[in-house]
Amino acid sequence: MDQALDAAAEVFAEVGYEKATTNLIAARAGMSPGSLYQFFRNKEAIAEALAGRYATQLAASHAAAFLRPGAASVPLGNLIGQVIDPMIAFHVANPAARILLQSADLSPALAARTGQLHEAALRRAEGLVAARAPGLSPDERARVASVTFQVFKGMLPAILAAGPDERDALVRELKTVLLRYLEPIEHGH
């Protein structure tokens, strides 16, 4: 089953969800389509299983990024790196994750799980904002966390499409943008 999911991840990353077929996935996994159907009833079931795997990994990555001890006391630039770097690493290591976790064709249950992941990450980001800028209202914390996430999500496609050197440069630029946005907020300006 893991072999089929790994093959599906490669196929989804290469051709996209819509163009992927069970025949392509089976061929990539080195098995017959009939063998693939013993594990998964169709492409949607494969995508849901793979997206479930990614959701679990992403939840662990979020926890590692946001729940580090002493986050309120490390320099802001370091904190940004501690949050951004694991998220970028996850997406670089799993190119099909973005395709599947943002697909409109997933089951309502998986879409709900992905929404819960996003909400949990936003709440964690709000917690970091509250620790770093305690004078902000709950609405202001929510807005800062949302803007920060939108900036990250907006840069993510360019970062993932870039080669390693350009990717590093874009990640540095992203961190600079976030630092310039968050510094005045942290200092109450």
C-alpha cells in the first residue's frame, strides 16, 4: 500500500490530480491495475489516503514549528525561521501535498480535516503573536496571523517552483518580508 501511495505522490506531482490515472499509478508502482484495486477502489480513494498521510505529517510539522519551548523569547528573525523552515521543507519533500490538500475534489471528511489543520495552525500563530505582542486585541492577533499565513501561501508556489539556489533566495526574501511586517507589531508601532 505504501508503495502505491508513493507512486501516486510522484504521478500527482508530475501530471496533476486531474490527469493522473490509476493505470499511471499502477505502472509507476510496478504493479498491475488489478493489484492496485485490491488496495484502493479508485483514484479518489488513493488521493484521499495520500492526502490523509500528508495531513498527519503536516500536523506534526505544524506542532514542531509552533510549539517550540521559549518561542516568546527568541529573536523574531530566528522564530520566523523556526516556523517557516519546517513548512518549506515539508512542501519541498512532498510536492504532491499542495495539489492534494487544496484539491476541490476531495471528500468532505478530508476537506474538513484539512480545514481543521489550517485553523489549528492559525490558532498557533495567533498564540505566538499574543506572546510576542501582548497588547493586541484578539481581532488584531487574528488579522496578523491571517496576513502572515497569506503571505506564506502566496510565496509558496514560487518557492516550490524554483531551483535550490533560487529557492533559498526566495525563502530569505519571504523571511525578510515577514520580519519587516512583524517587527513593528511586536514593538507596538
